[in-house]
Amino acid sequence: MNNMKVYAAAAFLLLLFGCSPNDSGQNETLTDSEDTVFSNSLYSIAFEDIKENGDGFTIHFSITAEDESRTLNSEETTMIFPEEIEDDNGGSYILSEEAEVTRDKKHAHVLHASQFFEGKLEDKSEYLSVPTELELSGTKENVRFESISAEDLPVTRSEMTIQDISIDKNTLTITATDVLPIKNVEWSLEKNADQIFPMFTNTLSEEEHYLKTELEFMGDPGNTFTLIAKRQQSSPLRWELPFVVPAEEE
């Protein structure tokens, strides 16, 4: 196994570990430790703060893409909360409406999510159990890597990541990982609005979420190009995030 494959496999294992599903929707008991950040090879989801207002409080989170060249879409991103959450003293708080997700005003790769709960926070409470789910509906069958070069990598679009590209005359060697199954992905270049398919494809290594392949084209693709990966399927992604956050304003 070469170094690049080791790196790609390790990155994907980190993804699975960071957002692995579990059977319990909420912690059975709260401890004296907090869980305020969950991260993987694609995202970091972090508790920002809690603000009391009116007859309840709002909890704020950030969703940050590790690839800062990405533009996240708030309409394709949802944070789902339970109808009721609890603090470490057994107090309960009721969900009010759905979470609001907005784009950061300065950074296109950052989103902010806020959720309001009804009920006054207990003064003696220290922690809130806030199990939530992050759902991404923007995974596309045709994944576009617009105007990229080998120097830009790694680059992530629609949860697929090109880890490495090497160019030898008219042949591209691509190493890629995908949250969805990457087998049988169809690659092409786009030049002057024309889609150009390779004359020959040679798969060097392929696993469910990892691919290394050689693409031989009729002409030189150049140093900067638009690459299209066509998946065989696409589906929404959902990851569980069992947050335990401080039950007080900072």
C-alpha cells in the first residue's frame, strides 16, 4: 500500500469515526465533561454559545468545511434536534420551531445554526444534553471540480475529495475519496463547454470509498482544468452529534 493510499484511507476512517451513528438519541447520564466539537476530514461542527431570550434560550452552532475553497449552501444543510432536551438536574426544555441555518457573512465555507428551546435555564444546572443530527442533502450525481490544478489539492466538492493528481503528457492519475461509494465513477474533462471523455481508463486501485485511476485523453489537459466525476448514485447524508454543552451564557 503506497503512502497516498494510506493517507486517503486514514482520512476516510477519520470521517467515519467522527460522525458514526449510535443507537441512543440522548446521553443516559450527564458527566462533568463537555462534548462541544465534532470534526472529521470534511467538517467541524462546534457549539458557539447559548443566549437566554424571553421565555427560553437559543443555542448556536457553527458548521465549517475543512476545505476553505468550498461554498456551503444553507438550503442543503439541516440540523435536527429532539423535541425535548435535558440538563444535568433533570430539567427539560421544549423545542420551538425548526433550527435556522444561515451562511457566515465573511466566509463562504462556514454556516451557522441556531435552535430555540422554551423554558428558563435552572441556575444550578451546569450542562445540557443536546443530541442533534446534521443532514446534508446536496450530494450530487455530477460533481464539478471547477478550474483546479495539482497545486490546489486536496479539493472537496459535494462530499467527494480529490486527494492528488499527477499529469504526464495527456494522462491524468487521480486519487480520490468519497463519502458515497466511489466504484464505477465516470470521469471527464470540460473544455470550452464541451465534455471530453478519456480514450482509456486504467483503475490502479479501487475500494468502496477510495479510488486511484489513470485517465488518458486525446490531448494535453493543461495545468488547470475542470474535472467532472459522475457518481452512479447520490443520497442525503445524516450524522449524529451527541453534544453536551454548558448550560449558561458565556
